[in-house]
Amino acid sequence: MMKVVIVAILALATTLVSAYDPSPLQDFCVGINYTDSAVFVNGEFCKDPATVIANDFFFSGLNIPGNTSANKLGSSVNLVDISKFPGLNTLGISLARIDFAPYGLNPPHTHPRGTELLVVIEGTLLVGFVTSNPTNKLFTKVLNKGDVFVFPIGLIHFQFNIGETNAVSFSGLSSQNPGLITIASAVFGSDPPINPDVLIKAFQLDKSVVDYLEKQF
């Protein structure tokens, strides 16, 4: 019986691993850009290990606050993924600094390829995520300095500064390129636009409201 349980656990673990970034087959694979646009790879090509230097595994600048006045939401996200940090290639991780003005919002969004682990550095955040259909259950929590919260891969989630002072958080993500889909921007700001009749029926809105929302994005 114990052997059956062990085999089942190993099978499940193997299945879970295959759903995320591929495991590396060498110590590192510092990413380099390939100029031939006709070639696509799931990740980046590897830099010659003989030419790799310490700076390939170094990134600086997360001590610098983001500009929270650059948008109407009052938040700024500095995502450090493979596009900014070649040393992350094949390692299955990335990170982000998120700055919030008072009552600033990181709006509902998803990371299709990564789980997010968030820690609050300063301030007070209301955070939450919603499970998939058909339950659509909301899990939400107020976080203070030093608190940690996890957002499961692919689920819609948000962070909202409910304090009267600036807030800062850092996130680790389980992919070198977790991706980002901001729900409102994707739905009302797609290029080309989604047929308004689709949005009217899906969201049960008047056409004037849909027209207004599309103009915002």
C-alpha cells in the first residue's frame, strides 16, 4: 500500500512540474537575443558559458520607487523578468517591485504562467484572488508590513492600498516570463476592439457604457 502511495505522489509531482517552466539541464543558460525574427524558442538562446560574467546574474534598481502618478490607478509595477534579466533564463523565477500611492490600485489581472508570492514592505494592502468557474470564490485579506500572501497561477487577483500613506511590496513569481493579462485593458482595450455586441451581452451593459469604457483604454 505504501509503495502505491509513493508512486502516486511521484506521478503527481511529475505532472505538476511539467506544467511550469522546463527544468534546466545545466548550471545556467544566460539568455541572449536572437536577431532572426523567423526563429521562435520557448525562452532564450544560451550565451556561451565561457563568456558569462558575474553581471549576467546581477540586476540593480529595485531600491528606486516607481512613479505612481504616471497613471490613473496610482500604482507602478517594475517587473524583472527574462526580458530585463538574462541570468533568469531557464531558472523558472522572476520578481517585481510594486509601488502604491495612497489608495492606489494594482487592478485585477492574471499571470498565466506563474504563481505570485507577495510580501508587504511598507503600508497596508487589501489583496485577493478569485477562483475559477463555477464557484468564483473570493479569498481576500488585509496585509500589513511583513505579511505574505500567495496568488495561485492563472487566477485573477489584485492589490489595493487602503492606507493614507505610500505602500511598497515585492513579489516573486514562479516563471522567468509569467505573463500579464490586465482584465479591463484586455477586454475593453483589445486591438482590434472586441465587437461591442459581445461586450454588451457578456457584461449586461448598455452600449453607451461599453463605448465609454473602450474609450478609456
